[in-house]
Amino acid sequence: MDKIASAGNKGKGIRSDCFVSIEITKNSGLEIQLESKVKVLYGESIKKLVHEIFSFFGITNAKVIIEDFGALPFVLAARIEAAIKQLINTEKEFLTAFLEENKYQTTRERNRISRLYLPGNTPPLMINAGVHKPDGIILDLEDAVAPAKKGEARFLVRNALRSLDFYGVERMVRINQVPKGLEDLDYIIPHNVNLILIPKAESADQIIQVENKIKEIQNKKGINHPVWYMPIIESSLGVLKSLEIAQSSKNIVAMAIGLEDYTADLGTKRTLEATESFFARCQVVNACRAAGIQPIDSVFSDVADMEGLKQNVLKSKSIGFDGMGCIHPRQIKVIHDNYAPDNDEIEKAKKIVNAFIEATEKGLGVVSLGTKMIDPPVVKRAQKLIDLAINTGKLSKNWREIENDKV
Amino acid sequence: MTKYNLVKNAAGRMVPTEINGKTLVPFMGIGNYRPTGRKYAPPIATCADYPSDGNKLIPSLKEALIKSGLKNGMTISTHHHFRNGDLVAQQIFDIAFELDIKDLVWFPSASFECHSTLIKYLEDGTIHHIEGSMNGALGKFTTEGKMKGVGVLRSHGGRYQAVQDGDVHIDIAVIAAPTADTFGNATGDRGPTACGLLGFALADSQYADKVIIVSDNLVPFPCVPWQIHGNNVDYVVNIDKIGIPEKIVSGTTEITKSPDRLLLAEMTAQFCEEAGIVKDGFSFQAGAGGTALSIGTYFADACREKGIKARFARGGSNKYLVKMLEEGLTDYILDGQTFDLEGVRSMRENPGHLNTSPFTSYNYHGKGNFSSMVDVVILGATEVDVNYNANVVSHSDGYLLHGIGGWQNCLFSKCTILPIPLFRDRIPVIKDEVTTICGPGELIDVIVTERGIAINPLRKDLIEKLKNSTLPIKTIEQLKEEGEKICGVPDKPKFTDEVVAIVKWVDGTVIDTVWKIDK
């Protein structure tokens, strides 16, 4: 007798997901047992999808049991395919519709203030993630997926990249640690992932391995646009090698620090004051600045403590980080609001930028504000701050025109 | 099977003209049905029949029911202030069963999951049908056509109207009261099972032939405040326990932690802000759901920031409203039912926390009511259609699962907003046609979903005010398409032509029919 393969989740509290078990049979045809909370509304459509997938893989005899908890079609398809592929060997992939809305690229310089981690095998958390408007969404194939579920998560993440609307946020995937993570790339590179997070980075070589595998897939599929990388430094070796890692590829746009693993590696505990990671964070910020990429801070893990998060963000900003990860949509706004420049900073920067523009218009080589001379790096920093204020919605793009009109 | 004479009402729905032996008026459009005649009244009583020492205490509920003349076919009413912790309704029907009484009509102001134990009495004929709400298992039982008679769903205001107008004749009202005296004066704001107020039992006490007060906390005369007047009461019964306090406070009265619902609340609050609703002296009503509660706290934040206050907040009171009242962010709470112990305490202690009833707030056959005076009301719905008609009683699979509550009555506010997810699991909320119409689209102004906000085209003023908003304003058709693109176009449930329940509009006319599901 053939074995029974299964995929998906079931049990108390499971929503927007399904559990599929499949047994290949001899000659009974396709026998579908469907239990679904949306059976009245979608029972026929689910059965049609099952027929379509089985005929795509050329399977005519099987017993299929589906326990459905309101899974969207891309989830159903991922679960069914994950189960089928435990039973048969095939190169074929059942690809759900690729939404036109998802075919965008992102730029090297864009804001990466917030990036929302989503477990790669948990559909209900994915479905509305984009509407909360983080800068990026990370579909996580690494730590947030149980070891036994790693295989099926790849199909789900692949289908989500194609069929779930991300509403314009940067589409990121955290792959597993290299070398295992290299296999993940086949499931995501052809489906317009914008950025790959490379966990537990400890050498330039790991990044090169990822890059080579990506190039190989891109060449095979005829993909030209760049895929960005964000290595995550999570160990003392990684910290000490952070510059080498940051400079290892031109497609690295940012580098993050992961403090849970790092503090464990140090043999210490993560505290709210974060003295234990001060060196590491400064090192990563400096490596990033030296390499011209964005330094990104670790997540703040108490989702109920908004004040703690705010203080954490303000500290992080003062050290030089440009953004941080989040593990709950409620953290996004606090992160954006507090990395964004405050009103005093914006006012000061506006004066400096105005003084610079006026000096340039007058052909003056020296910029001064009141009795103080302003050095070029100060102007540059002010201009950067103004750009950030505009990007975070704190300042109108046309602020000079608007203010000159008032005068 | 009964054959029904069906007519198409003004909402375009086929409704029966007679059920349970009573003639019905089909929905005629909002405000178009004009009642005639005089209000109903209970029989005239005389003090000669009642103890002059005021002591109406009877040893047991059974004796009180027998003395009240309990017999086949009677209508028995109860209130739902104990929510899912009610212990009294069950006892009434246990007694009726013991006495071999049949074909009773149960007329609760609402039913809860705890009442699914009554299904056995619906099956054995002790209860003929329910007029009130049919939630959870009772809803399933009804939708599958297992109830002997046809169910009737009414709003809180519609229930008062039905009693006042004589559409429903209550033979025996059993009023569970957290504190009472032996004369029958009763209050809900104190005692071990305190539930705040007893407003839902007001009509019952005024219009029923016989009124029984059941309490587990008798105090010597006078029981003050007397939310229920002992002068309307026939018998008083003292029992061990009338309710389970921790279930009286419902689980839905905590602010939501769901990020998706918080987003809805935030968008709704921003909408109100931009529509100019949140200004000094404004009024609002937010229901018991987590989303609605969160919107209340956003209003509180806005008041604090702007240094303004609301004139009144209509409740469902809870700790968040109480905090607003105590912080001076609203002058009054006009409370219709108390959702938590903070609400109960505040009602007892704070003169600004007022006790209201379906008569003051909701009754459509009165000389005005409070609900139409509220600036903005935040409500829920299971479905909305492209004409803004909304459903609160049944789900898209055709099953009856909720009561109407004060929902229909609240639609008369100056701005009615429904914050609802665009889809629940895979079920789209916006459809071509709702399964059951509970509220006509012309009274529903704004639909807020996480993927966009639709403003009823009738509200040109709101459309104008939100013209330059950063909020994602879309048409309701766009929202429907967006939902169906994500979920797929759902099939419709199949029904038989058997009527299992009717939904009344606030004026007692029939707005829609619930059909037996075809399994």
C-alpha cells in the first residue's frame, strides 16, 4: 500500500488554512472528501481546484481528504502540491496566478524603516499584512517555521509571492541558513522576490554562494532585475566580520543585527538597557556606513509594550540605525513615527537646506546660518533628514514652495 | 407543510402575510407604515387582590407560575441582562415540562449560547416557537426547520413596539432581578448578580398580564432605586442563584488586540475626524464588539488632544466609557445595557451615568427616541450588499446565528458606520444581495474595510468632506470586486420554500424572511 502524505495545519484556532492528506490508490479514480467551514459557498470551487491540480500532475487515482478552515485558493493549492510532492517525483510546479500588482521592483535606496516578519507557514497572518503598510514584509522560511514544516512552507511562500497582493511593500523572504537556504531560492527567485534575508551570516563566502545560486536561477529563467540582499549578523564571528560581509556583494542594500542569537552566542542575556550588545550594534552600524548600506536593528520582542518599543527605537536611532524589524503590525506605526525625524530636527534641517540653496544661488562658497558657518557634512545630513521626513510623510515634498508662498 | 401566502415588500423581498396564526404587514419603506388605534394595556388590577403589607413572596417559581395561570399556548417573556449567565429561562421551561404544558411561546429580549439547552423543549413541543433572537445552536435548529412554529426576530426597539402596540401579548413576564423587595420593586445595579440595569424588562413589567420577579437578593422594602416598579408586579420569588456573575460580563467587551480590527478602528476614527463629527458636544454610540470599543478609545484620545468633550455616549457601557465619563470627556453615558462591572459600579455611583430603556432609546412608535439624535454610531454586520442593505442575523451560508439587538434602531443616527473586514476567512462580506435584509441601505452611510472605505452615494455631504482624504475611499462595487478577487465568487446557499423565521422592521412590518436551508 502507498503511504499517506499530508500538508497544512489543523486543530483549534486554525483559520484561513487547511489540512490535506492524500493517498495514491490503484483504480478508484479521484475520491475527494471535503470538510469545510465554507462548503456551501466554495465546496464546488475547491473540488474543481483539486481536480485541476491532480490532472496537472497526471494523477488519476487517489483518495484526497481536505479539512478546510476557509483557506484562500493559493493556500489550498500550496497544501495540495506539498502533499503530492511527497508521493511523486516531478519537476513540474502548479503555479497559481501571478498578480500584475506584484510585478514591481524596489530600489536600493528605498526606506527600510520597518519590516514585518511573518511565519512562512501561517497563512492567516499573511493575508492582511500588506494593508498595515510596513516598508517590507518578510516571509520567513527560517526560525518561524517548524523543522517538519520547512518543505511545505516553500510552496506556500512561493504561492503567496505570486497570488497575494503585497500592496507595494518590499517583498522579502528570509531563507534558511546557508547551505540549506540555497535550496529555498528555487522557490522564490522566479517569483519576483525583491530582497533576500540571509541569516547567521559569518563570512563573505556565504553571501557569494547565495549570489551564485541566484544568478544561476536568474539565467535559467531569464530574469534581469536585481534581487537585493540583507545579511543578518547573529554571532560574535559575524560581528567581527561584519565589514567583510557588508562589502561582499553590490546587491547588499542593508545589513541587520539579530540580538537573540547574538546574546546567546556571547553567553549573556538580552536586557532592555542592551549594554551587552552595544559594541555589536555600533560595529554593525559602522560596517554598514563604511559599505554605504543601511544598518537595520533587531526586533523588539514584547509586542504589548509600546512605550518600551518607542524608547528602544529612539536609542536605536541615536546609535545610527535606519530601521528595525517588527513581529506584530501594531509595532509598525511606533517604529515609523520614532525613526522619523521630529519637528525640531525638521525645522533645523529646513533652515540649513534653505541657507545652502540661497548660498548656492548667490554663488557663495561658504554656507552660513546667522553667525555660524555650516560645514558641508552638516548640509548633507540635513538634506538626508529632509528626504526622510518627506518619505515618512512628516513633510510635504514641495515644502519649499509651500513655505515660500506663505512668505 | 404549511402553505404561505407571500407578497413582495418594499425592500423587494418575499414575505409571508400570516404566520403562527397572526396577520402581518409587509415592510412599506422607512416611515411609511402609520399605526392607528391605541396602545395595548394589561388588565386593570385592584389592591383588594394583593396583600396590604406588600409582601408578595411565593415559596417557589413553580408555584408562582401556577398561580399566574400557566397553561398551553401562553407567551412567557424573559430579559437578557444576564447575557450568557442566565439561569432563569431554563428553570421556567423545566417547570413547564414537569407540568406537561405545551406550545409555549418564548419571548426573550435576546437569547445566548447558554439557552441552547432549551432545544430539547423545542423538540418535545413544550416550546412552540421563539420570538426574540435565535443565536448559535438555536439559530441552526431554526434554520434547519426543526422549530414547530415560525420564529420572529425583532430589534430591542421593535420588541418594545410590539408589546406596546399589542402585536405580542405577554401572558407571564418572569423578570430576574439582582436585588428586589417583597413588594416587587427591583434593581439591577446591586447584589451578587448585579447586571446594571433592567431596561429590557420594562415593557414586560408594564404590559404583561402577570409579572413575576425572581431574585437571589431580597432586601427589606424599599428596594431603591426601583428600576422595576413593584406596583406592576404580581409575585416575588426568592431562589438560590439567578445568574452566573462572570458570564454576565461578556467576553466581547475587551478592546481588540487583533491588528486587523485595530486598523479598522483607526480608519473609522480618522473618517469621523475628517468628516467633522468629532467636535465639542458631539455624541456617539459604540457597540460591544472589540472594534467598536477601540473606536471609543480613539474618540477619547481625540477629545483629550483637542480639549473637547462629548455631550453623551450611548452604551452598552463598559470600563472604557466609564473612564471617559470620570475623566470628564463626556458629560453623560446613556446606558441601555451594562457590559462589565465597571459599568455597573458607575451606574450605581455616578449621576452622569443614566439608566435608559428601549422605550427612551429605541421605540419607533413613540414621540421620538434617542437613537436618531446620536451623531455617529458604529455597528457591525455579517454582510452588506452593493445597495448598502445589511444583514446581522444570518451568515452567508444561510444559517441564522445572531439577534438584531439595537442594531436596526441605531441606524437612525445621523451617521451610521459599519467597520467590517472585506472578508472573513474566505467569505466576502460585500455581496450583490445580502442573505437576509435587516437594515435598508438608505440608512447605512459608510462601510469601512481594511482595503477601502465606501460612502453611500446618498451622503453627498460626506463624499464632499472626504474628497481630499488620504483614506482609501472607493465605491462599494470596487470593494465587492476586490473581495471576490481574493476569495473567488461564492456560490449561494440553497433554500426550500418553507418559512422558518421572519425579520421585523422597527415599526413591526416584515422586512425579510428566513427560509429553511436545503441540506
